[in-house]
Amino acid sequence: QVQLVESGGGLVQPGGSLRLSCAASGSIFTIYTMGWYRQVPGKQRELVARKTSGGITTYADSVKGRFTLSRDNAKNTVYLQMNNLKPEDTAVYYCQHAVYSDSRWSAFWGQGTQVTVST
């Protein structure tokens, strides 16, 4: 129903910046959230930032003031601008698109993109 294509990960030095992109295609929903999660080996996947169809954006405390989530409605794409990156931001980042249809939520995930912050 929904396909997600991610791009933009890579290796960056501490203090550097990266921008992740996630383009959604397929079925169109009016009630949804779209955003990014991240996961490191041995830990649970955690929310990084998420935007609702109503325009509310939520950030993890650890990224507030450094990361910015934005959306291009015409392209059905979300962007995560990550500034002042820290080694602890190293993780696999996953795009998620959760949609509300037929009285229930369904979540779709991208394939993941590696972000490594290191000297």
C-alpha cells in the first residue's frame, strides 16, 4: 500500500550535518504520521522525530535544537536535517509512515539508512 524510499545517510565527523530524505508513494491517507526512528544494536528502536497530518511535530529530547523535521507535501517527502551531530547519534535510521484507515493504524517502514558520526 505504501512504499518508502530513504536516502542521505553516511559518515560524518562530530559537529557535522546530514540530511535524510524519505519519499512515500502508493495509497494516499488523510490521517497519518510520518517521521524517523533510529536503532543501535542491542537496543530498542526509538523515536527521533515525527510529524502528524495535523501539523504537530514531536522530537526526542536528545535531538531537540539540533534536528529539524520538515515535509514537502507536493512530493510526499519528509526531510530530517541533522546538525551538530554527536557520536551518540550513530545508528540505523528508519523512516516510518503510520496511516489511519478502516478504524485502525498501520505502520510502514523504510529499509533503513546508516548514520555514523565518528572521527
